[in-house]
Amino acid sequence: MYKETTFGTKQLAENWQYQKLQFTYLQQSIDNNYTNITPWCKCRDFLNDSLYCFLNKKPTFEIYKYQHPEFTNDYKILLGIKSEKQEELTNILYNFYYIAELENFYNLTKTSEIFQDTEENNTKKILIIEPSSFWLKDTIKFSLFTYLLRLCSYDLTSHNTKTIFDTILKESNHTSNDYGLIQSSLAEVYNYFILNLNTIIHSELYKNNLNELNDLYEYECDYYLFHDRLGFVAFLIKYQDEINTLIKKKNNNKICPQDVKPVIQYLLK
């Protein structure tokens, strides 16, 4: 059973989202009930802020009216998702196998788990997700994970399309910010990122980016720029030329050094 915790009356400063999903971090009690320990938010960047401070044992901060509470050191990360459109949650449950296939592609020993729970008043469902530790190493990978979850919230069976982005384009008639996130200039590097995660996350440019984020937090104290830089899209924008060069050189101009199943190709732009 899920019981909601409220965090004051401040309305978060968030941009409009085509999908109505909201995210939070959850805590599980000893009697297997759940409650949110952060405010529900549409903007996934707030999740990145909290995760960065938790992973790096840094003090949290308030930004865009979102106050990040301190997590306990033994906190086990659980992600909650709800929506005013319950069909979006149904779609995530149905389409979650795309993420599972991607995790199998990388031979993860512990893949992500997802299940459904009921709010205390029994009127709405929420999703509870235990992400694989692979996604929890840093905010860039976690941002990609939550982005894929949001892609899965669309009805991907309603159009005969070759990719998720084709489906989103048809469903939203160009209005979805999910389609807009991966513009034509980022299409190639997004595909490289999805299919070469292990190569990229062990590269010097990836390590340099993480160091830059640490410097932004420690020395510049510009939390707004820091907030904007924590996600995977910001990383792709900043390093798209370097990623293209790195992968083409390593893979002899192939998109990926191994065969890719059609189910994973559907995730590509």
C-alpha cells in the first residue's frame, strides 16, 4: 500500500510536459508499505539533483521551489511513478521489456524490477521500480533510464512504426517534448550512446564530464547550471562531436560492434 507524504504548498517551477507522468523517490517500511520521500515532480532533473547529492554525500539544496531532503546512508533507491492518465502507467508495464532487453544486451547480472501498487484510498495505481545498479552509478545513466521509462509510457502498439520516436511523432503531432529532446543534430550520437554505453562511460570524456559536474557543485556553486548539466541530453549536446569520433574510430564506422536485436533497434532515433 502506498501512502502519500506532502511537502508544503509550493508549486514547483516546471515546464509543460506532453506526458502526465510524475516521479518521486520512495521509502519502503518494514511492513512493506511505501511512501514518497521527495516531492512528486514532472521534471526528471530534480531526481538527478537528489541522486547526485546522495551518491556523492553532498548537502542538498533547494532549486525551482524543489527542496531535496537528505537520504539516509543506507537508503535503497526506489523510484515511484504516477500519472493522472492511468493508461500511461499501463503502457510502461507493457513496454518495460524494451528496457529489459537493453539491460540483457549489456549482460547485467541484476536487472531492473517493476511492479504496481495502490494508493491508500484505493483510487489510483502507482508504479514502483527498483533500478538496476547499472543505472545508479551516476546521474547521466540514471537520466537515460528515466527517459526510457517515459518513452515507454506511450502506446507503442497503435502505429505501425519502425522506432519509438516515429510513434511519438505520430501520437503527439510534433508537440511532445520527448521527441523534441532528440533533434536531428543529436540523432546519431543518441544512437551511439544507447548502443555503446560501456565504451562511452569508461572513456576519458565521460570521466571529464563527471569531474566538471563536481567542480560546478563544489567551486562555482551555480546550482541552476549544475541542475541543467546533470542529465544525459546535456552530456550528448556538450560532447556530441567527441562521441561521434570516439565510436566511429573504435567500431570502424559501424554504429555498434555487435548484432542488435530489432527490439533494441526500436529504441533508436
